[in-house]
Amino acid sequence: MKKETAILFIVIAFLVGFITGATVAILKGTKGTEKVAMVQKPQTPLPPAPPPSPDPAELNLKIQALKDIVKKDPKNLPALVELGNLYFDSGQPKEAMQAYSQYLAIKPDNADVRTDMGIMHRALGDFDRAIEEFKKAAQSDPKHINSRYNIGIVLLHDKNDIQGAIKAWEEYLKVDTNSERANRIKAQIEKMKKMGKEVPKVSK
């Protein structure tokens, strides 16, 4: 299955590199069957090919087949999560949330599905509920890094809460300490802290 933002104007100067590094992208939680092709690097770099668009007819057939399965067997967890993922990947958040809700009613401790549910709430502009779902996912799996990362993303880019984002990412770094993303987050936190000191407080 496929696994694939209000930027703060006060931090846009130092966020550019961070955003272009793809860290602004919220991370999908569901584990899938991603395949990485190991190929020899060509001598002359080639421009990246755009991802193929899903065929609408084929997508609808897959969705309908899964809906039929779920109708006959409402507790079919693999069918529910796959249905949710198809809706997720095709930009249908309400439908995805319905499938994920059915799944989570049966298995509420699945941090991956819970994270995907949070992403769908964010897609619909319900940022508080998105954060709530991410926190539940992190509680279900204390080592679940995507849910923790996404809390910081929503706090920073959607809620304009710099201090909240810093705290969230400091919690993230307790779980992921040495990855490339962790190093980017460490650098970002330092910039955010410095910026916070430079921004004057609003008098009341």
C-alpha cells in the first residue's frame, strides 16, 4: 500500500531548508509493503519521474470489492485498513476516517492506523482532534515515532505553537536519537529556541 500545512511567517526564514528537506511532510503511520529498488546511480543524473496517477476505474473497483467484503464481514480488519488506505491515498479523508473508525473500534491500540486517522482529521482542518489521535497512538506504542513527529508538525504549522512543537519534538528525540530526521529536528529546535528569544512578547 502506498505510504506517502499555514507556515509560520515569523519563522519562514529558517524553515525553508527544513521544509524543502521534506520534514514538513506529515508521516503516514500504517506500515505497508513499500519496495525500494537498488539501482546503480547513472553517470548523468536524470530528472525524477512523476509518480503514476492511480487509475480511477481500477481504484473504484478495489474500493467496491473491499466495501463488499466489509459489508459481509464488518470485523475484517485487513479489509478495513486497506479500504481506509485506499481512501487515504486517493484524497478522501471522510471515507478513510469511517473505515479507520471501524477498525479502531475493534483494535484501538494500533498506533499506525490511529496515526492515519489523525492525518485525516488534519486534512479536514480539525487540528486538535489530529493531535489527540497522534497522542493516543504514541500512548499505545511508546516507540512509535511517526505519531510523535506529527504532533510537532501540527503544533508548529497548523496551531502556530512554537513552544508546544519544541516540547513535542523533545519528546520525539527521546525515542529517535540518531537518525537523519532526528538530527534535522535537533537543528530545527535550536533555531526555534533562538527565534523565540528574538520575538518580542506582546504586551497585554
